Amino acid sequence: MKLKRAVSALAMASLSGWVSIAAAVGDMPGGPKVNGLNMQDPVTRVAAEQHWIHWFLLWVCVVIFIAVFGVMFYSIWKHRKSKGHKPADFHESTAVEVAWTVVPFLIVVGMALPATRMVVEQKDTSNADLTIKATGYQWKWGYDYLKGEGEGISFLSMLSTPPEQIDDRQYPDAKAKRTQNETYLVEVDNALVVPVNRKVRIITTANDVIHAWMVPAFGVKQDAIPGFVRDTWFRAEKVGVYRGQCAELCGKDHAFMPIVVEVKSDEDYKKWVEEKQKMMLALADDPNKEWTQAELQARGEKVYAANCVACHQATGKGLPPTFPPLEGSKVVLGKAHDQIDVVLKGRPGTAMASFKQLSDVELAAVITYTRNAWGNKGEESVVQPAAIKAERK
């Protein structure tokens, strides 16, 4: 009895906790809704067609289910043995065989025609107004504007949810904080920005493992595969912010790889392009400049926090055995060439991915930082951007 009461009390406590969390959380702007039973509201024609065909096929299945099981239950009840009925013999009945062949064929054709038309439309990426390459990294997205207004813009987009909302072990009030955050785990530091009512072609690839670029409101989901180039497209018909996530199990922090797309009016998009281009020029680094150790370490600490801290931790102790410590590491304390090689190429067969997407200055800074942080003192404590540039060749 005591065990039953304890189990019941635990169940009630869990249920009440779930109800209180559900009550505190509201619909996510541009994302899923609380207690939402349907797909996200569509903002592209393709997504709207997906909604239509989803319900069309569902009702076809419902009708078939009712028809088949209705006939079956009627036959069982009306022609039961207790009423003296004898089973009919349909052996080699041509009519029955034709019926159960032709009827399913017509049903499949009736479902396939609208589905095929929609799939063909989804694959038509021609005549795009804007072409953007989306590269998946563990665990962030890199965006390069290749064609159209904004050509040349390039940036990384990664999770911006604060650690104090995620880690219950380090932050006791993390649970309370995340219930107050409507965009918890689906918010980024740099959103992908596109103009409204323009055809946007998204080219997907990956740097390390298979990822998938998915935004439900656009009806878009395309795998990003290392060494391959795939593409998809969308035309957002409504200004706003829309959220998605990587839809492939890409590793330890798969849940922390959101996608945020901000759809702007033509005028606002032009302003964004101008501001972004000015910002890129202002932040552009000269790889031939000789940086001081203090400058590199200050810059490297920021690069480390943005790209390395999830695996190797802020303390440099890592998460062995998957993510080895950098504190006292033989690679970090050894020749700079070896560490540069690891950072540029990664280590195949391990969780260490290549970070060649970072600039020469960023890589030189983060390497210099790791060689001087946590009590480390490598053979070559300062690595200049020129050394990274030389190793890329």
C-alpha cells in the first residue's frame, strides 16, 4: 500500500508539474503552438498545398477504413454461423479478383496525381530571385548569399539561448527561466533574412555529418550532405519570423541547431543588405597584420565561446572520452603546425570537425587563446594569421 501511495503521489506531482509548465508556456512566435494538433500555419503556396494533400489523403484513408471495416463487421454480424449462414465460395472468382485489383489501382492513381504535381513543383528551383548556400556545421548553420540582392554576404547562425536557461546542473533556476522564454532553443544570433514574395533558392551542403534544413511554415526540408550539393526553394508570402530546426540526428548537440528565417518587405530587405555589407567591411580583418598576443587572446576567447565551448567546456577540461580536454593537451602544448592541422581538417572518425569556415584571424586567435589559457604554455604561444593562411594552401 505504501508503495502504491508513493507511486500515485509521484505521478500526481509529475502531472501537476507538466500542467503548470504547459500553462506558463505560450505559442512560439513563428513556431509551433501549444496543444497544436495540425501542422504549422503555411506562408508559402507549397506549404499550403502540403496541408491540403495531408487532409485529402487523411480523409481518403478514413473513407477506406470505414468502408472496409464496415463491410467486414456487417458481414460478421449479418452472416454469423448462429443464424445458419454458410460461407460463400469465391474461389477463382474473376469479378472479385478484378474488383480488388482495379479499385485499389484507381485509388492509388487518384492520390498520386496531386502528390506528383506537388513534388515536381517542389523540385523546380529554376528562375530564383535569390540564391543562398546553407552549410551545416556541428552545430550551427553558415549562410552565403551567392546570387541576387545581397550577393557576397556571409555569416554564421547559431543558437543564442543563454546557458543559464539550459543547464539544470550548473543553474538551479534554469527550469524557471526557460518556461519564461517563448523561443527557447529556437532562437539564433544571426537570422537568415530574405525578401517577401521572392523566389529563394537554398543550396544545402554540410561540412562534417548529415544535417537537414527544415522550416515547416515554408514546407521545406532538404538534407545537407557532406560532399554533395542539394537544393530546394520557397517563396514566403507574409512578412514575419519563421522557425525551424536541423531535422537529422547530427550528434550530441543536435537539439541546439535551430533555423530562423526573417522575411522582410522589399524596402526593409534593401536596408538590411546595406547595413550588413557595411558591417562586414567594418569587421573585415587583414590577415597580413601582425597581431599582439593580447589582441589574439582577447579575440580568441570570443571565438572559443562561440564555437568550441559546447564540447571542450569553458574550463578547457572537455567531456572525455568524446571531447578531450585542451588543458594540458599534447596537441595544444606541442608544435603549432599540428594544432592548425587539426583545426583546419578535423579528425576523421572522431567528433572533432573541421573549422576551416572560420577566417585566418579567427583561427589564429582561438589557437593562441587555447595555448595560453587554463595554465597552458605551448612551445609556440602565439600563432599569427599568416601561419593559418600558409597551411590552407
